[in-house]
Amino acid sequence: MAATATAPTQADKTAIAGPGSPRKARSFKQRALTPYAMLAPGIVLFLVFMAAPIAYTLVLSFQQKKVSGLGLGKGAQSTVFAGFDNYIRSVTDPEFTASVLRVLTYGAILIPLMLGFALLFALLLDSRRTRAGNFSRTAIFLPYAVPAVISSLLWGFLYLPGVSPFHFVADRLGIALPSLLNPDLITFAIANIALWGGVGFNMIVMYTSLKAVPQEIYEAAKLDGASEIQTALRIKIPIIAPSVVMTALFSMIATLQVFAEPTTLRPLANSLSTSWSPLMLVYRDAFTRNDIYSAAATSIIIALATFAISFLFLRIVQKRAFGQEN
Amino acid sequence: MRSSFRAGAAAMMAAAALLTAGCSTGSGTSTVEQNTDPNQKVELTYWAWAPNLDKVVDIWNEKNPNIHVTVNKQDGGDPAITKLLTAVNAGSGAPDLIQAEYQKIPTLVAADALADLSGTDAKDTKEAFPEAVWNSVTLGGDALYAVPQDTGPMAFYYRADIFERLGLAVPTTWDEYAAAAKTVHDADPEAYLGTFSSNDAGWFTGLAQQAGASWWAIDGDAWSVKIAEDPTEKVAGYWGGLVEQGIIDNKPMYTPEWNAALNNGKQVGWLSAAWAPGVLSGNAGATAGKWKVAPMPQWDSAKPATGNWGGSSTAVTSQSKNVAAASKFASWLNTDPEAVKALVDVAGIYPADTEGAKTALTKAPEFFSNQPDFYDVVGEAAQSVTSFSYGPNVNVAYNAYNDQFAKAAQAKTKSAFLDAVAGMQQVTVDDLKKTGFTVK
């Protein structure tokens, strides 16, 4: 600030002394600083809201609470350096391994179904014979606008045999429906909620990239005698492959982070534990067990794993999906 | 162009500086300066979640212009405690007073979050409370960590109309309860006398407490955990047997399905606490006048006992600069006849103060207008609450209850229920040891 205030007087002096190099130097310095000033808001926001919390999580993950004796009263508790203890405990915790396996099963059910439906709907909407396209598009997209907690509550009502209209109708017809909240079916029940909410979003991404395809290609295909289905399979899908890959990546990340659906359904049934998914485990450690340090270590592991899986996936599919762009 | 940009940047930096300044003055001012002069004004903040508590506090503020209390409404027991623990870790930001459930007190004491009130007026309130309640605010030692506010003595609620139709007598022992459960379920395969809820650790604690359990104990300078012992195993085995026979439901309470079952007579009874009328009128309003309350079924009719489900106290935090004034307020709030009456009338709690409960609770709640002696039954139950000690990791034990008993209720076998008790014990002890507590 002080430099800014004195700058004009200096400039006046150089003006009196005559035009020369000092003036040039100042404008050069100013020019050099300008990009940094422009970047400052972004950098500050990144440091405050991204880098600092991550750094703090890292610090926490290497600490633990230690008490002595009864642990009551002043000075009985202290925070000590834990080394890799928290990490070792997280990785070797059978509950953590079990939650990872559950989420992988959940992803194996959800992702193919969600992307399959999204692709199917996008192609149907894009085909020339579609009627009421705008309405259908909105109708398919709408569930995405419903927050996951709300949709889980809605589906929870529909799943509970005592209040579900499906069970009511089935009972009247003399059919015994199994409860989707049973331990064998609960993964499907959760995947169904995510499917309901997620198809619309992925469909819009694919549909948008279909719209960007030049019409001439379709005309050429038509002239060559290709049917709608052949056009879809041989032209449309290969062209929009990059966006399919992208939606697959997003879906994988979302799968690893599943939290709202099982957390909302948990109080309704005995089949979900408080450590059903890895993030639920983190939440439980941090807020139910007041062990923020273990939670921090598990979070770091999940973040690294997510990063590694995304990277690996892109490496594997990149050549095939984006090959034609180069 | 350039100079206007510079002016903009300067303004932005100034604004940022102001913002940070604003932040730093905003935090850490919830406590006030040390006060020695009795005529000097004292400002106290009070975190609480009981409904309409601010209206009770208004009475105090009117009478005590020098000690002004501001209620800061909280979302509930768990979030308030999490916030307090964060403030204690941070070294500032805690209120003067906090509403703390009994099972949270050892955790708070372990985190050095509560002030010892044994040197203040609050120690004179001892006579006002049942001994079991007083023990849970002293942890059985010489210190005093809070003044009891309300309790949840458990009782048995049942649909009197359905009992009459089935010709059932009110069960007075657990054997009779099991027989009644069978009759109810045999008469209507969709109806149950009750449900075993894996969601409500506090409920199961109350049942175990009735049977004589006390899950933690201080043994010299070590903690001992006594979950996997006879009383709790007896209770878990009993319920596991009922669930295995299929005469008691295994689904959690407080679900839309459970609410519907309370309404349409498929849940015929509910083992609950003194605050049940509020829940029933909210969740099953259409059944008003059809319910009645009776004492809990007993293990030993010669020695009637009951447990507590819920209940909280008023504690002074370790960051308060006005412990004496805060303690004076806490004593008034929970033992002054006018305050206790107001707590009952506007906050709808069941007071821990024995005399206060007797004088304030005369008329049965509206939902139970068919049973004029409602509070005689509940009041008698409150007298037979047995002592129960909580430990420093109740949160871990309760969480273990949720997970272990969810599995057991799903498995529907008596042996799974007994395994769940062993699992709770294991998780609770492991957690204590991991943190460094001495465990016997």
C-alpha cells in the first residue's frame, strides 16, 4: 500500500527529470504483476477452501487422542503424533474392507444399468421418429433435480411393506412380494434410487453430444441405405464415445462416494449398518465416535483410491474413446 | 485503466482485511468478563433444545435483572454436544450452560468440557432428586457436573380397547408379557404387542437397567465395562427368544411403517417412557383415548424396578467465566417450583425434581384423558428407577448397539441376540483401550 501511495511522487520526479528508463521499468514491473493480481482471487479461494482443508486433514490423519488412567478432568487427554497408526488401522479394519466390497457390488449393478438406460433414452430421443421429445426429455431428466435425501425418503416409503402401495396392490392380488429392504436385496434397492436420479443427467450429457453431430453424416448414412438402428450402432455410438466415457468416470466417482441414499434408508431397516459404505464409515468415526483422526486417515485413503481408479480407467479407455480425435 | 485497476485491487484487499477482522472479532466473545461485584450485570448463554425453554427462561430474566440468560436453540442432543466438544478443543466459543443428556456427561467430563459445581449452590439441590439420578451427575464421586433436569422413567403403554377385546390382563411380569404377546399375535398375524428396535440404544439401555445392569464402573483408577454380564444377557436373550418365535416384531421404531402400525392397531403396545404421550399424540393422533399406561412388566415382582429412557441435565461449561451465576440459574431452573411447573407446562418434560413432579403433574395429558391417574402410575415408576453408570464412550457403545442388534434382529435367533451383546462389549472395550484408558 505504501509503495502505491508514493508512486505518483516518484513519477512526477522522473517527469521533471525528463523521460527515461525509470518510467519504462515501472510500467514493466506493473505489467509483470498484473496477471498475479488477476489470479489472486482464484488462488486465494483455492488456498482457503481447497488446499488448507486438505492440508489440515493430512495433519489430523497423523494424530490421535491419548488419555491416561480414567481420563477424567483437566489434562487427562492429549493429542499426540500417531505416525501411520490411523492408516494401518483403516486399511486392516474388516469393516472398511467390507464397505469397499459392498460399494463395488453396488457400482457393478448401478453403472452398467444407468449408462445403458441413459444411452438408450438419448438415442431414442435423437431418432427421427420420436414424438413428444421435449416432454420425454424433461420427464427423464426431472428426477435428477430431486435431492438424494428426498428421493431416498420417497423410495423408502415405497419399499416399506407396511406403507408401500406396491405391497398393498400385490397383497390384494394375492402375490407375496419380497421386501426390498431385506439384506439380499438392499443393494438393489439403493442402486434403484441412484438409477432413478442418475439416468436423466447422463442422458442429457449424451443427448447434447449427439446434437453436436453434423447432420450431413446422417444424410450420407441414409443415402447408403442404413437403417435407424444401424445408424445408431455404427455412427452415433462411436461418435459420442468420449461423452460415454466421461459419464462412466463421473458415475464411478459418485459410486465410491455413495452416502445420502444408504444413510437415509438406514433407520428404516435392520439390513444397513452404520458402516455400509466407506463414506458412512468416515461419518460414523468423525461424528458418532468423535474420532476425527481415524476419519481423516480413511478420507485420505478414499481420496487417493478414487484418484487412482479414475486415472487407471482413463488410461485404459483413452486410446479407444479419444483415438479418433488425434 | 491501470490506475483504476489498482484502486480496485486496493479496495478488494481492504475488504478482505475487514472480512478477516470481522471474523476474528466474531468468534470467542460468547463468554463474558470475570464478574465479582454482585450488582454488576452478567450475561449467560445457554445451549438447549427442549421446546419452548426460552419461555421458562423469560421468567428468570424478569426476576433477575442482573443475571441475564439467553437461550440459543440447538438441533438436538447429539449436534449440541459435538459443537461443544469442538468449541472446547478450539479453546473458545462454548456457551456458559448446556443441556446435556445423562449419558453424555462422562464424555464431556473426559474432554474437560464441564465445570465442577460441587463448590456452588447447586450442591444443595441433592435432596430434590432421586438418588439414581443424582449419581449420574456426580459419576459417583465428589464432583458435581450438572443439575438434573428431566428423566424418562419407563412404563408400559398399551391399547386398552384391544386388550379388552382379546380378554387380556395387563402383564405384570415378563413371562406374562410373553404370553400376552403370543395371544395378540395369534389373534391377528399382522399384530404385535411390541417390536425390538435396533435403532434405539437408549431404549435397550433402559430395559437392561431395569434388570439391574450398569454398563460402566470406576474401579480404582480403571474403568470396567459390564455389558456382557448377566442382566443384559438375560434381557437380550429374552427378546431374542420372542423375536425367534415371531411373536414380537423385529423392525425399528420411528419409521413410517411403525407410525402406521400404531395408528391402525397393529402395534398394540409400546414399552416407552414418561414422554410417550407427546410421541403418541403426534404419530398416532387418531388413537387418543384408547391407550393406557401401566408399570413395566417385572423380572421380580417382589422388587419392582424400572429403567430410564432419555433425560437430561443442565451443565455449566469449563469455559464459563461466571460459574457461580450459571450454577445459581441451573439450580433455580430445575428445582424452583414455579420453574418446574413452567418446564412441565410449556416445555412438556417430566421433571427430575421429585416434589416438583408431584405438584406440577396433576392432570393427565390430554391424549390420556381416559386415565386420570396417569401421573400416579408414572410417578410411582419414577421412584423405582435403578442406578446406572455411564462411561466415557457411550457413543461408541450405542453405535455398536445399532450395528450389532440390527444384524441380530435380522437373523431372528436368540443366539444372535446374545452374540450382539458380546459384540457390544468387545467394541466398547477395544475403543477404550485404543484411546489409552485404563480398563480392567
